[in-house]
Amino acid sequence: MAIESTNPATGAVVDTYESDSDRREAHLERATDAFEAWREVPIERRQQRIAAAGDVLRENADEYAELMTREMGKPIDQSRSEVEKCAWVCDYYAEHAAEFLEDEHLAGEPDAETKVVSQPLGPILAIMPWNFPFWQVFRFAAPNLTAGNVGLLKHASNVPGCARAIEEVFREAGYPEGVFTSLLIGSDEVDAVIEDDRVKGVTLTGSEGAGRAVAETAGSELTKSVLELGGSDPFVVLEDAPMDRAVETAVQGRLLNSGQSCIAAKRFIVVEDVYDEFVDRFVDAMSDQVIGDPLEEETDVGPQAREDLMRELHDQVEETVEMGGEVRLGGEPLDRDGAFYPPTVLSDVPENAPADCEELFGPVATVFRVPDEEAAIEKANDTRFGLGASVWTEDLERGERVARRFESGMAFVNELVKSDPRLPFGGVKDSGYGRELARDGILEFVNRKTIWVQHKAGEETASVE
């Protein structure tokens, strides 16, 4: 079976790839064999390999950036930034992995040595989305391969070229065959891979529905899982917000990756005193963004990744308007080739409308008016999602106090919600569980084994389970 990738800006076929369905068993066996050798490779050599992967990324940055843009429509300058961020996460674990995986000595009996050691689990399946087709994979692969696991990638069906290119990065960096494998298989084959006894963990970045399905299958097999799911991040603007920075960041936060980001600011919650000022300036700034060919340097907003996704987004907008929401900007697909949806701002959105309670995965911002700080916090937390959140205020102590009250995995004061290799990344509620990146990320798929070494026998021994 052939797999096509299509350029969402033009509708043209980018390339065609052969499916791995017939070779799935061989790939799983090869990964299992590779793990037995890879786990024994000293951490210093594994760090050298991930550093080399960062070098390969930088050497081929333009090629990988153009591939991303052609397959899923990301503006080209953002594609280049994504490649550089992938190289950064490789650098980070090349420097810090050994430190994170060191034996942890714990206080115990005076005549015994007690410690916790971190040992790799085996083949880990990563089910990854199309919106950040390199970054999502590397933030999984860099820590987990360096920890001694091997990776199996089931990438989104519309970015097969990116999947193959990532596999080539690791090959060129000197990784042994089977340490990282891209599986070009259908979604209907994922359960069979998770259920395979050789697979020791699964991580998914994607929709809430996909997360529930993966968690159910992994749970039935008692297989460790990590889920990074959707988000509807609140962007809270208090009356003393630094307005210039808040408006500038609000536009960036909503339109990065043409609005297709789990951690994008989606619900803009503004206190009464500055609501009109913020909305007027926000709408003006959103309308100034350049929509166009994502391969052109001046483009700010490219197409949505697929026509069907754009239609789903527009259905959510239309239903919100039918329920009483007001369109301040945009609100209609553009009359041109490609899956282009314009920057859109909605206000006066009623409770339970799609723009109030669902994730809008595209360049659509929803603005809410609230009377004060307490109401802003209540509205921010009035969602089943809990990925990221931000608050804007000149009073940093106040900002931190509000940030601590957000029901989210991450909270930022006067800053864009973003992922950073040095900080744990993940959510709560229906945004998933587990953490990626930093020390937490490299420890998700290891066996944290307790070891007790008795130096001398005591007269009496007590055993407590």
C-alpha cells in the first residue's frame, strides 16, 4: 500500500512512500534485538550519538525545514526554528543525560548501602502528530534513546516524509540499525503494536480521543504510557498588564504554527477595566498578519494542515456564532487554493458553545470579559483541559499567586506558554499525564530499581513489604 503526502497550500502530491505493514514484525524483532546491545552501550557513547544527531540536524536544516513546510504547511521560518530546537534538545541530553541517570544514594540502615538505579525498559512506541513533525519526535527520542531504550515511531499519516527523514538523521548520526525505527503503518495497526509483549512503553501526543484509546489498550496490557493531549490554554490579562507585550504575545501565542498547537493561547480572559483596549489592539494586530505561501519568508500564517481539519474548525466557528457569539475578525475560509483559514477573533461567546468548551485547533481566538481577578481564575479553570496557562500583570508576586491557582501542568507569568528542554512538559485533567523533557522526561521510561547491599549481617532482621 502506498502512502501519499500532500501539500496543503497547493493540493499537490509531495511524494509517495511504501507502507511498512508487511515488514512490521521484522521491524519489531530488529528493535528487540537492537535493545539488547544498545542497553549495554556506556552512557558516554550514547551521549556522543545524540550530540551527533544534533549536528546532522543543523547540517541539513534547510532541507528538513522545507520538507516540513511542504508536508504540513508550517511557515518556513518556523520550520527552521523547529529544526534548531530539535538540535537543542539533542545538545541538552548530550550534556545532562549521565547526570540524570546517575545512581541515587538514599539513607537507609547504617550497615547497608541503599540506592536507586535507572535502567532502560526496551522498545518504546511513540505515536506522534503532524503539527510539529520533527520537534514532537525529538523531544521523545533524545531522552529515551540516550537512556538506553530503542524507539519505534508511528508518525501521523500526512507527514511520512518527515518520519523517514528523522530515521535518516539517526542513521547518519551513527546509531545502530534498529535503535530508532519509523513504522509507516495505519492507525488500525497501532493496537497490535501496543499489545505486543516486546513493546515496553507507549507515548502519544495527540487528541483526547486518541489518548483514551491508547491508554485503554496500554492499560489492558499493563504497559507504561505517557499522554500529551489537547489544550485550551487561558491567557489572562489583568488590569495592570504590560499591554504592549501582552498584545504582541497574544498574537504570537494564538497564531504560531498557523494556530495548530496544543499549547497555543486559545481563550483570552480579560478583566473589565482593560477589555475594550485589549480587544481593539488585539484585533488590529491579528488583522496585520500576512497570510500566504508558507515557503515565502514574509508569510506569518500558512494553510491548515488538511482540508478536513479546516472544515472542522469552521464548523466550530459557525456553531459558536449561531449560539450568539460575535465575529470580530475573520470567520470564513479564504477563497483561494489550499486549506487557508484567516486569523479570527470571537467575542460574547455563550457558555457551552464550541469556542467556550472545545479545543479550536487553528487560528481562532476567543475573548472573554470578566469583572476581576477572581472571576478570571474561575474562568481559566472552567475547562476539562489543563495543559498550559499564562497571566499578564506588572505585579510579579500577584502573577505567581495567580499562576499557582491555575489547574494546569505549566503556568507562565508575562510569557508565552512554550516547551523548553530544561523544563518538564505535560498537563493534567483531560490534557494527559506524565512528563516530557528535563530530568523528568528521561526518567519516564526507565525502571527505577531499588538496590540494597547489606555490608554485614545484623543480629535481628525485620522485613516490611
